[in-house]
Amino acid sequence: MNTHPYESLTPDVVLDALATLDLHGDGRLTGLNSYENRVYQVFLEEPSPHPAVVVKFYRPDRWSSAE
């Protein structure tokens, strides 16, 4: 059975990815339009200097090793 490439991209995974950059989301995620990637506006626990950030997750195999 084939699964969708973004099936494992849960809100927790998105928030954990942000945490690796020392940014902590407050749990609110808004999906934004994108043709083949996943893009979210994530609201931050500490809204200074910005109340939210936009994060983009590229589809699997989007980039080759040469790129």
C-alpha cells in the first residue's frame, strides 16, 4: 500500500522542527497554499519580534544530492 509522502508530517512534527531552531509554536498552524509542498503559518508562544513564522516542507526527493 502506497502512502502519501506527507502522511507523517503531523502538527507535532512541524512544531518539533521549529523547536530545533529555538522557535516554539503555540499550537496554532494554518495551512497555506502551495502546489506540491506543505507550507504553514505557525503562531509563536513568544510573539516578539514576530507573532508568527511561515515554514515550508519540500516534498520528498525534491532536491538531488547535486543541488
